[in-house]
Amino acid sequence: MIPVAKPFLGKEEWQAVQRPLSSGWVTQGPEVAAFEKEFAAFVGASHACAVSSCTTALHLALKAAGVEGGEVVTVSHSFIATANAVRYCDATPVFVDIKPGTFNIDPRLVEKAFSPRTRALLVVHQMGMPCDMRAILPAARRRKIPVVEDAACAVGSEILWRGRWEKIGKPHSDAACFSFHPRKLLTTGDGGMITTRHRKWDAQFRLWRQHGMSVPDVKRHLSKKVIFEEYTELGFNYRLTDIQAAIGREQLRGLPAVLQRRRHQVERYRKRLSTVSGLDLPQEPPWARSNWQSFCVRLPADRNQRRVMQRLMDQGISTRRGVMNAHRERAYRKEPWTCGPRALPGCRHAQGMCERLRESEKAQERSILLPLFHGMTQAQQDYVVESLRKACL
Ligand SMILES: *Cc1c(COP(=O)(O)O)cnc(C)c1O
């Protein structure tokens, strides 16, 4: 079976975990601190704070933005954690549609979705493809609405910013949240990182991730004087461990080579799939460089998604359906959300159907993710291409 994704872990990672295992410092400690520093340098951020996942990163970033009780403008067309993080803050997601032909938020719809209750804008760089930050940010800035990037998939992705290529996570907004889940390009098993331009936000994240404790435990451990810590506000246990960070540091070191290979693999896919009629391939706008975490194709309009996926599976090829939509999940029949101040006449939100989210729904129904991973061979790729060609006939 050719898997849809597979983490790339080598002997470097294997050796790196020996450090925390032999020192005995296995939870958040010096490896986490070093990983944060190296990650910040890689994306060009002034602050990076490691946490237990991107979901917890999003929770803290939205909390820092002060969204409680208000509305957060975001997409439904994303992994469910995007919307869930809004709900953890007791805020209501306002879902806007994606731009046709892409899997990212439609910048033209963002400003219309703002209301006096809007507390933040949460954009997603879906599957590693940067969204159009230049088109999105000015409207939020004019209204002083904080912006958070769900960059779960976007480690190593870049955008052209004032004539220069910059990494996603610098961040171009107020904060960006990354995931180190095994489906992403850089993995620590589970894990996450928040980068921010605000020193104050970074200090808050550090406090919140460790129970609201006034003295980080490394500091207490190293102190020659007795220290009594305080708990200054309600915090969480959202720490990354030193075992994970040791792996993350090696993954980060290997990332440039992974990115290079990934771009090469995508070029190959692109060339060979261009002759499959009716198939839409993902496009990279001139101002963006995707890390190509996933390669998501739209099937010819008259092809049945499930049947194509089954045919591929019968050929030993694992695929996944396109990105989900939170508003179509049972959880969001119970959780509050809106598509604007007033639903359209055709909207049946209680059944998970929304007239304003038609592009999101279509993208989910028509697209599939093809296998793509570092260890994938050219022969495997060619086999996927030919099997897809036949499955689409
Ligand atoms: C994977 C993913 C997340 C969740 O990341 P975790 O680290 O698993 O919490 C959030 N948003 C998007 C867009 C993702 O792809």
C-alpha cells in the first residue's frame, strides 16, 4: 500500500532523543528552549513559544487576542481544530468561503464578514499554501482587528513581501501557529509552536502553557536560592517535552532538504498529471511558495469522488478526501456559528448546509489528496499517476 503521507525520521532523531533520556530532563527544558530559538531564526520571528500542539497554540493565540464572547472571522474549510479553538475561547466562528480555484479564504469576503463584535481574524494557510496576506491584512488593520495565522501546515512556506521572500510565521500578522503532527512536514509526534511579533503575547503564552506559574521550572531547578513560585492566573498544561523538542531540532535541520525534494516531486506530479483531462491541479500564485505538505487535486466534475478513491485503494494507493468543512460536522450542529449577520434563504445550518459556503462544500466534495511524502519513489509516483488516469476514465 502506498500511504498518503509518511513522516521522515532518521538516525539523527534517534540519536537526539538520547540527550534528554540520559540527562533525565524529559519535560519542557533546555531542548525546548533551543528548539524555540532555532525555529524563530528559521522563520525570522522575534519570539517563538513551543506548546503541545497547534490546537493549543491556536487556543492561546486567540486568547491573547482577547476574543472571549465575541466573533472570530475564519473559514469552515479547514481541519476542525481551527473552529474548535474559537469555541474554546467561548467565541463564535463566522465562517467565510474560500476563493474559487484555491483552498484558502477569499480576501474579498473578509471585510464584509467584520461586524462590531469581531474580535479577531483567523486565517489558514491550507495544506501549506500561503493565503493572500497582502490582500487580507489592510482591512483588519484599518479596524484594529488582531489577526492570527493557522500555519499548522505551513512550515517552510514563503510569501513575497515587499519584494522579498519571507517565511510564513515571521509572522506577518500578530501570531502564527504551527503543528508538528506526523501529517505535517516537521514532526515531533505531537507538538506546536506560536510565533509572535509582540513581546507581551509571548510572555503570556509562556505563563499560560505552564499552569500560570510565575517561575518557569527550569529556572527554579537551577536556582541556588529557594524560590516559591506563584500562580498568577488560570493556566493550562500545554507544554512540549524535551524529548519532542530534541526530535524537532533534527527535523528542522533536515527541513530544507525535505522542502527541496518536495518541490521537485510536485513538479513531477504536475508534468505527468497535466495530461489527465478534466483534472484541476493546485496552483501556486506568483507571490507564494507552498511547502507542498499535501497535493490536492480537483477531480473532473462528473467523476464520483468515493468511486475514484476506492479504485485507487483497490490498486494499493491510499488517498484522502479534500479538506473538511467544520460547518458540515455533527459537532457544529450543536456549536454556534454564523455565515454573517443573516443567513441566506437557502441556508440550512441545522443540517450543515450553507449557501454562503458553496465553494468550501464543492472543494470538499470534488478534491482528493494524492500520496506525497519524502521517501516516495519516482516509480511510486508514476504508478499513482497512471492509476489515477485509469480511475478517472
Ligand atoms: C493539523 C492541523 C491543525 C491541528 O494541529 P494539531 O497539532 O494536531 O493540533 C490545525 N489546523 C490545521 C489547518 C491543520 O491542518
